[in-house]
Amino acid sequence: MLRPSGAAGVGFIAALFAFLVTPGPQAAGVLAPEPIIAGVRLFYGPGDGFGAIDERLIAGARRHIDLAGFVLTDHGVIDALSRAAARGVVVRVYLDSEENDRSARAIATLANAPKVEVRRKAPSRDLMHLKSYQIDERLLRTGSANFSFSAGSYQDNDLIVLESPQAAARFLDTFERLWARPDNQRIGVR
């Protein structure tokens, strides 16, 4: 094996090190603001345990959960959010105006819990179609799966978990804009 020695060896090692630690080409244009490094977990359902992923993620929250959902009818997710709030986690839930009445009582109970605030988008022809939440400004859950029993049990869906402060921050910026709409409907006593 050929081994560089002396000044040539030091130069070779320095060049190799620089090559290995220098980031690759940065995204340009429309992709420029996207995070480049993230821990990514990808799940496809239906399947064993797919419906419980959200409950496990929410159970790990310590400070904040901001959830934007087209629907929220999965009582396991609603209960997990309630348990998080009982642990002192601040929970904000933003729903589309088309949210049906199947879980109205559970959502009203959630909305009246301490540390929880729920808002619904004002009725319009445009859907609030997100199925995402951020936890503690470090984790983003997104994908095609609604927060419903059928999404985890019967429907073909994906669920993507990004362990990335940058991705969580990007979502949180969007969430704050949605949350601040003046025509939102507040649910519960707050």
C-alpha cells in the first residue's frame, strides 16, 4: 500500500479531510430554504403499529405541540394530546372548518383542558389540508395521513418524521400565520 509521507503526506491528509467535511453543493432557488440535514423516519400504512405512531411521538413532548390537521377524529391522538397537556405541555390545535361532528365532544373536552387551545379555520372554499405537527421545536411530523382511525387502519398513507429544528421552525412559521388569522373560530373557553 502506498502511504504518503512528509509534507506531501500532511498535504494529502489535509486535502482528504477538507473534502470529507466540506458540505456538498447547497440547494439553490426554490429549494434553498429547505434543511439539508435531518433525521428522517418514513412509515407507510396501513400496517402494524402505524396508527400508534402519533401517540408515541406526542408522548415524548416536553414543552410545546402545535398541530394543524384537516381532521382530528382519532381518539388515541386526542387522548395523547390531553395527556401531554396534563404533563404541562402547551398544546395548540388548528383544524379545518370542514371538521366533522364525529369527534366534536372529544375536541371540546380537549379545548377546555388547561394548557390547550383549539382554533378552527373560518369556512371558505379553500381547505386547510395539513396533517402536521411540531414538537418542542425539534421534530416535525407530516405526510398524507390524517389524524383519524381510518388513516392509520385502512387507508394507504405515508407518515414522515423529521428530527430537525430547521424543519420544525419552517412549519412553526406557517402555523403561526394560520393561527393568527383574524376570522378563526376559537373552540372552548379560551
